[in-house]
Amino acid sequence: MKDINIEDQFQAKIDAEIKIEPKDWMPDEYRKTLIRQISQHAHSEIVGMLPEGNWITRAPTLRRKAALLAKIQDEAGHGLYLYSAAETLGVARIDMLNDLHSGKAKYSSIFNYPTLTWADMGTIGWLVDGAAIMNQIPLCRCSYGPYSRAMIRVCKEESFHQRQGYEILLTMMKGTDAQKRMVQDALNRWWWPAISMFGPNDAESPHSKQSMAWKIKRFSNDDLRQKFIDVTAEQAKILGVTIPDPELKWNEERGHYDFGQINWDEFWEVVKGNGPCNRERLEARRQAWEEGAWVREAATVYAEKKARKNQEAA
Amino acid sequence: MTKKEALLKYTLRLADNASILGHRLGEWCGHGPVLEQDIAMTNIALDLIGQARNYYQYAAKLEAAGKTEDDYAYLRDPLDYYNLLLLEQPNGNFAHSIVRQYFFDIFHYLFLTALMSSKDKQLAAIAEKSIKEVTYHKKWSGDWILRLGDGTELSNEKMQTAINVLQTYVGELFLMDEVDEMMVKENIGVDLAPIKEEWTRIVQEHFTEAKLKLPDATWTQKGGKQGYHSEHLGYILADMQYLQRTYPGAVW
């Protein structure tokens, strides 16, 4: 009886838009769902540094190089806030990292695609950050306080990244044929993975219903995807590129763009680990972690020595 | 060599130092030993690239040939690059990167402190702006010298190995050539002899605390300031200049 009461009170708070804070009572499933979602999000930020990092040394101007470095650094910062937000739920960063390195934890599948030309830096900003913003703006109102506050900060930076990415593409589209070709090619490769970022269709999305009731999620996958496509189709026109979907067409009656079927077989293959870069991405993370072990250990030992010395001196 | 030519070369050396070390640090981005340090290294890379841009922009003004900052960074051959050899050395493990950084940071800090009094107003202004950043760089790398030198046996060993490997490039930091001498005479450039003395004192003191040894100089590798580099610079520039060289005239 008592449990039901607590759970009712919890749901009443959520319905009244009162934020849940770390020390408040929450159902185990709510906690688990958040840990899974926030840590996946944190991992996505960290793994997401790699495809863009691939172009730092080849950035074409000093201004672009600085902007790219700053963007990737922002992603590292987002990873930090998100790991911290997850830690308020009682899970340690080291455990989350171990799950990432062992392959148990997932991250956004989009980062398992390769970055082949400089246009990919623009396209990732435009589409990948664009889709991320669509997903994340509702998370600023998420029922869990620390996550919602982290997302407010993240969203501000992401919208800057998106504009920056779009501007890279605009510049290239004003350039040579070779540059225009790179932009169109990048769109061809990133379009379908980007619209898959919203996740499976609503009917196939196992966690959605409960997450909506708990106000972790505010809009369904399909609603967000539609919104993204509507906005992006217009931006593609301004850019002068063709979205690689022959079925993409404005539907006057619906007030939305119609679009073709996502290849969900490919999506699930990449989730399972069979994308073009799954192995490299995970290996890069593991390698950085393993090669840094002696550094972290030395820092810990040094801090202990210093603490002891301070204690003796006191 | 005219004074103007010397000043241009002097400025390009400072620009190349910042650009090449910034480039090397950028290679760490996403691969650091822990997230916080990944962020710190990218921060320093960003500071250095910002400084390089200030110097390159000034060089463009001095040369008055309609060049941009990117013409200097992206369209010069290795023979026309003037950075110190130390800064183009590969990242190696974290110890190598820290020692390279620390050796340069102490030098850089002392150098900029002196450059702030340069008769050349633009160089003095860039130095004044940069020194705030470099004060942080030297604190960051200095802290790591202590942590890793006086951390575990393994970390001490890795640090000492890195020091022994990189020590041969230290002498070049203080070598004066015709350009330096002309700039010192004009009260524009920095006399490196007192800097060397101060650098050695600071580093030795710090190393003693960190249980590390600064070996006696046996041989100094030199040539970077004059455009004669190690094999590494060619690869750095092959990456860096790839797009600009492959698509001449394209705007990015």
C-alpha cells in the first residue's frame, strides 16, 4: 500500500511539472531509464569527438581549425556535464566508461559512419547537431532536474554548432565544382543515418510510452523526425543541394513533408556493431583509456602523497 | 638583411612555433588520458592557434604583399617554416607531450615577459595578450611534471625517458642568429642569454622537486629557426596543407 502511495505522489509531482531532484524518492525503473539514457548520451558526446577529430589536422584554414577544435572541446564538456548528471543517480563515471569499453553500453549509431571529406564537418554540424537539437530541446524540460539543467547548457552550444556547420556548407556551395560535389556527396551519405537518429518508429519503440508518462520524453520519435525533416528540407533548398530521397515531397493536406522508408535493417546492423566504423571508434576509446592508465594512476598516487604531507605538516 | 626582412622572419618564427605546437596538441583531441585533460590540451591548442593567427596577421601587414594568415600557414614549404625543432616532435606518450610542453612553456613565458617591452608595439601587444594564456599553460604542464615525476615509479621512468629524448632540442630555444641579433639591437627582439639562465634555474628547481633530472647538454639539434627541420615537419604540413594545396584558390 505504502509503495503505491509514494509512486502516486511521485507521478503527481511529475504531472505538476515539479522537478525530481537526486535525493527525492523515485521508482527504480525511472532511475534505471535515466541512467541508461544519460550515460548513452554522455558516451555519444565522447565517441562523437572522434569522427570530427579525424579532420583537425586537415582543417583548411586557421579559423576553421580553431572552430573545429572548439566544437569538439564543447562536446567533451557536454560529456562531462552528462556524466556528472548521471552520477547524481548513484552510478560512477568509471562504471559507465567500463560499460562503454566493454561494448555493453550504447552510443548514438551516427558516429559509426566515417568522415570522408571536409564537407562532412559541415554536414555533421547541420544534420547531426541539428537532429540532436530537435531531440534535446524537449529534454531541457525533462522531469529530472540535473539532466534538464545540463541540457539547457548543451542546447545553447549545439545550436551554435549547427549554424557553424551550415555556414561551412554555404561557403563550399559558393565555391568550385569539386567543393559542391563534396557537399552533395556528404548529404547523400549522412541523410538517412541522420533521420534514423530519432530512433525506431513509435510502434517499434519499446521504452517510449513510459518515458512519456514520466516526462523524460516529451515528443515521440516520429513527431520529432517529421519536424526535423520539415525544417531541413527547406534549408537544403537554400543550400542548393538535393536530399537523397525520391519520395520527399511537400504534402499540402498534412502540412508536412512526406518521405521515404528508412532502411531499418541497416540501422539495426549498425546498432549491433556492424557499421563501417564501430570497431575503430570503440578501439580508439579503449586505447586512449588504456594508454592513459599510468597517467591516472600516477596522478592518484601523487595526490595521496601530497595529502599525507599536508596532514603531517598540519 | 634589412630590418624589415628580419622583423618579418622574427614574427614568422613566433607564428610557426605557436601554430606547430597547437597542431600537435590538436592531435590529442579525443584521445587524452582522461576527459578533463583532453579538454585542457584542446584549450592550450586553441590558445596557441589564436596566437599564431595574431602573428601571421601581423606578418601579412609587414610584408604588405596582399597575403593572408592562411597563405603563411598553408602555402609555405617546410624550408620556409621557422619553428623550433622541439615543437614538431611527435606526441609520443603523454610524458613526451608534457615534457615538450613544459620545456616550451617555461621558455615561452620568459620570452613573452621580455617581448612585452619590445619597441615594436604590435609584438608587445601580442605578447601582453598571450602571456595570460601562457601563464596557465606553464602551470598546467608544471603540475603534470610534479604529478608524473613524483607519482609512481613507472611514471617517473616514463618522464625521465621523455626528458632524455627531448633534451637535445632544448639548446635551440636559446640559440641566437643574425635575425635575433638584429632584433635585439633594434630593441625589438629578446636577448636569449638571460632567458637561458633563468630557464635552467627554474627547470632544475622544479625537476628536483619532481624527482627528475635535467641531463647535461651533450649535443644540440638545430636548424628549425632557419628552415631545416626534422623529418616530422613534412608530414605535419602534408596533412595541414592538403586541402589548400589540392584545391588551389578554393575558399573554405
